[in-house]
Amino acid sequence: MTYKKKLIEVALPLEAINKASAREKSIRHGHPSTLHLWWARRPLAAARAVIFAQMVDDPSAHPDLFSTEKAQEKERQRLFRIIEDLVLWENTTNEKVLQQARDEIWQSWRYTCAENADHPKAKELFDRYKLPAFHDPFAGGGALPLEAQRLGLEAYASDLNPVAVLINKAMIEIPPKFAGKPPVNPEWQSKTPEEKAMRTWTGAHGLAEDVRYYGKWMRDEAEKRIGHLYPKIEITKEMVQERPDLKKYEGQKLTVIAWLWARTVKSPNPAFANVEVPLASSFMLSTKLGKEAYVEPVVEDGHYRFTVKVGKPKDAEAVKNGTKLSRGANFQCLMSGTPMSGDYIRSEGKSGRMGTRLMAVVADGNRERVYLTPTLEIETVARTAEPTWMPEGSFVEDARAFTPCIYGLKEWRHLFTQRQLAALTTFSDLVQEARCRAERDAQATSLP
């Protein structure tokens, strides 16, 4: 087998690749990272550049075409310019730029096939009409197989983690099956022949349009079914008097994006035995400079309530530690300061006396998070949820691998709040319903 040195073995335009890769971190719309979070996700720009440079010959591998170092360097710079265009986010779907890269890959591959024409398995291994396949056995977030596919290679991906498998199916296996096909949703099908003729569906754009349509249907339907469990919070005049920073939101109803809960156990102090005290590892909500926010517990009349403050706390260390005393499950009673050991907390949990308490609410503001004091009404609504189904079965009671069991949480349903279970079951139902709708609509259009 004749070996040719590849571009990646000689040089790369690293500055351009690094710049494009860093920029990707701030891109949300259209980026695979919005499909599902994945740790150690490889930048698409870097993946695209690396695969291209692995497939394309370095000019020094062709002294018959580039006889001098000067000629080789000139050709190398031309390839660098292709990479510099290739890694730009704006060119991710630019067919002109992508085709230029594919042409270079094909050219190098045909050189390889020609030089290995006498190989015993030339017909099988060096088919000049078929590029070699790409396989990533540990695909993870799928950046490499996705970019290999974009550059014209037949991509295969595998992973031990089923989440990674699902991500890769959604990115590289399913879309090609619908390439060039129009949407099947009723909204598109209701258009006139003249309107349809004005639009062509290249790539997986038709599939993307259907995903948007049925996704919107699921969201709207979910709001009808469980929207009452997720009420918006109105910023009142009284709230503004307490928190002047909320003035710009006065009278508005903000969408709540998070409810921050704390586990609770009965106080070990006999004087407060009827009080469920919080197990809070920290009362700090935001440490961003100029955007600090924290929870301040207010103890009064033998009970306590939580209020949210903004700005730097007077006792930063106390706020940072919450009710936690030391490493592990060691806390102190909010009411009396009495230490609560890990053994005590585990005993309370196993006895079924572990509860929850809402500490703070996070709302979606104008390009910012707004931290708000929880109200009794909000907490009451959350507790009214009645899921139609709960996951059954116990998990392995092995504290080395999964610690909830030592706190009395032995079944899968114990890991979720009632409202979370209601939301999960609702969306699970809607996924099946959306699939049935899509299949029915596809059959109506005679889509194979």
C-alpha cells in the first residue's frame, strides 16, 4: 500500500480553527448543543477542519505536481484558505464552501486509489467512486460523525451511553432518510399548489419544518393540560417597595423558569420538634458580579420563612454555607443551631419524615434571571399536582453507587416531585401522540 502524507501531519491554520471553535460557545440557534447537553462536546469547527485535513494530501506528497518547497507552501496556503472558510459558523450549510472541501477530499482519494490499483484488494478497499466510511466508536455528542457526513463521508457512530446513541440517531441517522422531502404537517399541506411550487425542500429542511410544527403542537397541548401548575408570577407594587431592583418589571407577569427547593427534616431540638428545618448546602443564588442574589431565612414566632435579597450579603460565609456544618450530610437546625448529624438525617429519611420547602423562585427577565421570594400560593400550586402515572420499581440499594437509598428514597418515583412527575408523564404521552399524528399526516400525503 502506497502511503501519502496528509495535511494534518504537516500544518494547520490553528489560529482560524481556534477562533471559530471559541465563537461556537456563544451560538445557540441551530447548534447541536441545543438538542441535548453533552460533556466534552467537540467544537464543530475543529471537527470539520480535522476531518478535512486527515483526508486531504499534503502538497509535499505530490512532488510531481509541486516540485519545490515554495510551490508546496503556496498550495498548502490555498488549502488553508479552504479550511478558514470551512470553519466559519456562517458556512456550516454553505453548499459552495462545503462542495469545495468535498472536491479536495475526492481528489486526494482518487490519487490514493490510482496509486494502489495493484493492491490485492483494490476493488474492495480503493474504489475511486466511493469514499471510505467514517466510524467514531465513542461518538458522544456526535460532532465528528456529523461533520464527516457534512463533508460527504458515509458516517457511522456508536457509544455505550444510550443518550449519546439517541443524540447521534437524531443528528446523523434520521435526517438523511428525509433528505429532499417536503413537510407532511397539515399547515404545509393546506397550501395551494402555486404556493408549494414556490418552495423547494433541500437537505433535511422539510423534516426540520415538521419538527417545528409538531414541537409547537406539543408545547401548546402541554400548556393546556398542565399550564395551571406553572403559573406566571406578577411583579406587584408591594414587591417593588421591598425590592427596588424590580421596578422595571412592575405590573408584568414573568415566566418562572426554576423553583429552588430544599429538603427538610424535623428539628432535633425538642423546643422545635414540630418544625421541618431545611437542609440547605448554600443560600447563595447568584455570585455573578453586580448580580448577586441570596436567600435570607427569617425566623419568627417559632417558625421561619424565606426571603430573597439582592446585592452582596453582610455575612458572605454564612450565606455560602447555608445550614451545612461540614463535609457530608452534617447540618444545623435553622431554628436553634442544634447540629444534625448524617445519622440523624438518614434516620429521619428512612422514617418517612423528610419533606421539602420552596426556597426561591427564578423568573425569566429581560436577558437576565430574576430571583424572587416564594409565596404560599406558588408553593401550594406546586403541591396540587396529581400525576396520572408514576415510575414503579426500586433501584439497587448500594450506597457506593447511588446514595438516595440511605435516606429512605428507595423507588424511582421518590426522586421527583409530584409536579415533575406530572410534567414528565404529560410530555411522554405527547411524544406518542405527536408520533401518531405525524404518521397519520405522512400517510395522507402518500409519503413512503
